[in-house]
Amino acid sequence: MVKISYCDEMSDVEVKIEGVLVRNQTIVSNKKMQNILEQKGCGEISKKKFILKPFESLYLLYTNYLELKEGKKKINFDTLMQKCLKYDNNILTKFLIYRDLKSKGYVVKDGFGFGSDFRVYERGHFGEKGAKYLVFGLSEGKQEKLGQLQKKVGQITQMGKEPVLAVIERRGEVIYYKISKIKFLKNEANPPITPIEL
């Protein structure tokens, strides 16, 4: 039995999460575990099966709360990471952000698309209100076109959410930047020069 003490006040409840790996997702069959995980914002029901997303499975393996098997073979963190990389080149970035946000007590769910990796709920408001923040990650050294960034920010603010850029430093530390809507002037090959009087 393992004591769960992540993302909640359940440290006194002893549970063992058992999952079966199918491609890069984990299926949890135990109904009690499904309910506990779902109340805490982990996993979701899809086609009558309770599924943990790859970053959730990685987090639970990392924190030793998940026993994961593929057939009869036990899967560890490194093996799962390698399997997940075949499906998603950004899984390490997603895992690092997810782990960091969970360690700060946030409920974190998969993003809506258009580049947002996660929906992040205010502490204590999961299930009561929609997500306040939409977080998208960027690894240090990776380039992002300003036009793409502007588009993401515009879409997120139109939804009434706060866009947050999570930058992963080379050491694995996550730094968050709140971003507001921006408008760039169009670049011109030979812009007119306006004289300045001194």
C-alpha cells in the first residue's frame, strides 16, 4: 500500500494505483481508485474506460504512486518516458510543467489545443469554476515565432483565460510568465524614417 499525499488532503488514505499501459496511456480499472483520482483532477473517462494521460502516468510513476504494467511486464519511469516520446516529442516538457504545478498544489488538466498544454485551476476551485489559466510550455533554447505566440495569446484571452508561458531552463527548473495580448506592427523592407528634432 502507498500513501498518496500529492495534490490533496488525502495523506491519511492508503491506496495503491494499478494501471495497464495501452500505447502511451494508462487504464485504471479499480472503481475506487478512479473516483479518488477523478476528484483530484487526475484522469478522465473515455469510451467507458478511465484513462490517465501520459504526463499524469509519468508523474504518478515518478512519485511512486503508480504500479504500471504492459501485459505482465512492469513498466518504470524511464521505459514509459521512452514509449511516450514516440507519440509526443514534447512529453518531457509537459511532464516537467505538470510535476511543478502539482507540487505547488494546483489541479492540472490537458489543454484545449492551439498550443496550450494545460488548463490550470485555482487552488480549491476545481469542479466549481473553469480553469483560470492556460499554460503552454517552451524549453529554453527552443525558438517560437512571435506571430505564433501572438495567435496563442489572442485565442486564450478571447476565452477569458489568462495565458501563461512556462519556460523550462536547462536544469529543469520551470519559470512562469503571465502574458497579455500584444500587437506587432508589420515589418517593412524600407520603413519611412521620421526625422527627430533635437
